[in-house]
Amino acid sequence: MTIAKGVGIALKGFGRALAKKGDGKAIKSVPIAKNLTKKRKATDSALKDNQVWKDRAKASGWSQDPYKKITSDSIKRRHARDTKYENIADVREKKRKSHNRKVIGAGAATITGAVGGLEVGKRKSPKFKKFIESDVVIKDGKLGLRPKKKK
């Protein structure tokens, strides 16, 4: 009974810690780690490979203790490497998205500026309006303007 009561108190304390978190905002959820299935398969593969070496060591009379250490160390290194790779991939993806947003925004601003400039030019300068609304033609070796055909 006392163990269950102690666990309940610990969980209450953990809930309060989550609710306070430092900035006063409660944690709504904890994201699930990425690639759990892939990581689990890789870990199982490493353990299976290591089991072969353990069996060989046992058959030849060696101690298995070094192999336990090798297994745990290799799993820790693999986990650290996977986490580092995922963090680098996340940063790269964020930079790519940010760059794409900037490029799209710059393109939209350029188009808006060009269209706005043409409209202002048409209103302020009758010659410019005539030029924009005409086709350029070559007649007798000279450039000329011809009104565009209305569709």
C-alpha cells in the first residue's frame, strides 16, 4: 500500500512540474520520437550480432562480461549517432523551408512591384500607356507602334 501511495505522490509532483515548467505554461503533450521502429530493428540487429560473439566466447570459455559492455556501449553510440543525424536533418529541413518561403516572398514582391509600376506608369504618362498597349512593328525599316488587336 505504501509503495502505491508513494507512486501516486510522485506522479502528482511530476504533473505539477509539467504544469509549472518555468514559464508558467503547461506542457500539453510530449512528441513521439522519430523512427522508433527503424531504431528498434537496428538495436535488435546489433544485439543479435553480438549474441553470436557471446556464444562463441561461451563455447571457448571466455568471460561474457566484456561483451555486455561492448553491447551497451555500441547501442549508446548508435543512439547518439542517430540522434545527431536527426537533429542535423531537422535543421537542414527548417533552413530549406525558410529559404523557400523567402524565395516565394521575393518573387511575389517582384511581380507585385512590376505590375504596380506598370499601372502607375499608364496613369501618369500617356506616351507610356500608348507604348504598353501597342505592338512594336517594323515597317519600311523603321520601328513603329500598332494598337494591339482586341480579343
